[in-house]
Amino acid sequence: MPEPEGAPVEAPEPAAPAVPDVPAVVEAAPDAAHVPDVEWRRVSPKYIVVEVVGSLIGMVVFVGALVVVHLLWQPWWALWAAGAVALVSLIGIALEPRRVRSIGYRLREDDLLFRRGIMFQRQVAVPYGRMQLIDITRGPVARALGLAELKFVTAAASTAVTVPGIPMEEADRLRDELVALAETRRAGL
């Protein structure tokens, strides 16, 4: 059908130029280029067992002592106190998995960042150049599960950090890596 005169004529849209499939380059943030490890590392889930066993032992000792006090001297408050200690301990044991999941550490370019806590959160940055001692400790339950804790000691007592629940091989590797980093950072002082 012919178009009436004076009617606007629609021009066909030009075809988009063909672009070859080239992967898009995403530019990283400037800070990301300097940070060797941007992921938070969590402690082993086996560490929950270590904490629960420790809490159970503590509960048995305190409740047992209060029951012995009640049996020997029969104060009325000893059984109430034993019940309260048992209740608080059981609530603490129920919260252990969440508390353990809140523990993490991260290796950055110049320091180790450590965090822990649910309600009262603590974050500490320990500069590699300030580390004086890196200690590996293993208790009997942790040793049975193949876990260790890494303790970083600096000149300031407030920055001493203990990272618990690390698999033994990882603790050895991390200790060696951090000692090497600490030595290179101290050389510049």
C-alpha cells in the first residue's frame, strides 16, 4: 500500500557493528592489588568439639564441687547454685558453634588481622614486623583432633593474639610463613 505524501518515512535502524567475543576486563580496586589474602579464614569446625569438651569438664567440676558442699554441710543454696551453674554451662555449650564460627583471621600485606566474638566483637591487627614470637600449642583434645593454636606475641601485651582450631599442618605452614614475613619486615627497622 502506498504511503501518503508528507508522511514521515522511518529509516531502517543501522545494524550494530559486530563485536568479537572478548572477555571483559574488570579493573580491581587499588587496595586489592596490594592484599595477598582478601578472604577471612575460619578455624576448623572440629574446634567446636574442643570447646564443648572443655565446657563439659568445667561444668562437671563446678557442679560436683557444689554437690559435695551440699552433702557435707547441707547448705540450702548449694543445690540451687549447682543447678544455676549447670544451666548457664548448657546455654554456653549451645552457643559454642556460633562462637567458633565467629573466629577468623586474614593475612594482609603488612599485618595479620584477627577477629572473634558474637556480641562483643574484637578485631586485632598484628603487624608482621612487630611479631617477636610465634608459638604453637596443642592441648590433649585438640591434639587428638589434629588441631593446634597459634599464638603471636608482640612487645605490647594487648596485641597478643591466639588463633585456635587450626589444623596442625596449616599451623606449621603458617608459622613458617609468618616468621619469614616478620624477619623481612624487621630488617627495615
